[in-house]
Amino acid sequence: MNIFKNTILLFSVASVSLLTAQKTEICRYTKTPTGYLMVLREGDKVLEHIENLAKTENIPSANFTGIGFASDATFGFYDFEKKKFNPKTFRKVEMGSLTGSVAWNDKGPSIHIHGVATDDQFNAYGGHILDLKVGTGSMEIYVTVLSEKLERKIEQPLNANVLQITCGK
């Protein structure tokens, strides 16, 4: 009977360990000598992960580049007369290039990102990215941290969120 009880106990412990291991979240970034390397997975929202990295790691400012697959890439072309973006979403594309910056505004991290997406016919689309979700596979983003805290502010008459800099002496 002891062998039976021990077998049941061992099976129970193994089952709980397996379930716990399956619930463990996959690491999304790691520290590098110049900043961070992010590897995002299917379904991840890119802008949210970059914002969370900036908050969690208290990044004063940064620039970043990336590549990878997207299930949804929403680009926006700014209409200067209406002072807003006209969005267009492309599905199942490969991001041939991502480039952007991290600064801060009154609400928290302010992400500015542009990119080029290609479809399965090798048509390319590019510009300002409003939203980006990782598709099948992954997306790699290399974040280079800068030492100075940078800020963005809304400037008129364009109503545009502009990076602020102070000229050096």
C-alpha cells in the first residue's frame, strides 16, 4: 500500500510541477551592453511591450530597430488639415524594418515608430506605425538606451507630438 501511496504522491507532485512550468511566462527581453534585446512572440502588442520596458527599466530615452512578422500592422498618414492620422491596417506582413524612439510626456513613455512592411507579393508599405501586433514567428527589437531623459510635447499649429531637445553649449 505504501508503494501505491508514494506513486500517487509522486504523480501529483510531477503534475503540479508540469502545470506550473507551463504557466511560466516567456522572457520578452534581456539586458545587453548598450540597452536591451526584445524577442516578442505571436500576439504580443509591440508598442505596449516597448512602453512597459521603458517603465520597468526606468529608461530615460532610447532608440530602437527591429524586424519580424506581424499579424496586424496599422500605419497612419498624418492629415495636416484635419490634424489627425488616417489609418490603414495590413495583415500578415513581414516587417522589413522598424525604427523608432522612446521619450516621455505627461502620461508616461511616448513611443514614436516608423516601419516598412512587405506582403507575400513583395509589395512594400511604410510610414508611421500606430499599432503593431506580432504574427506567426517572432519580432526582434534592439533597444539602445540613451543617458539623457528626452520629452515630447504637443506643438501647435500642427497638434503634433514633437521631440524636445536643448541645444548644447
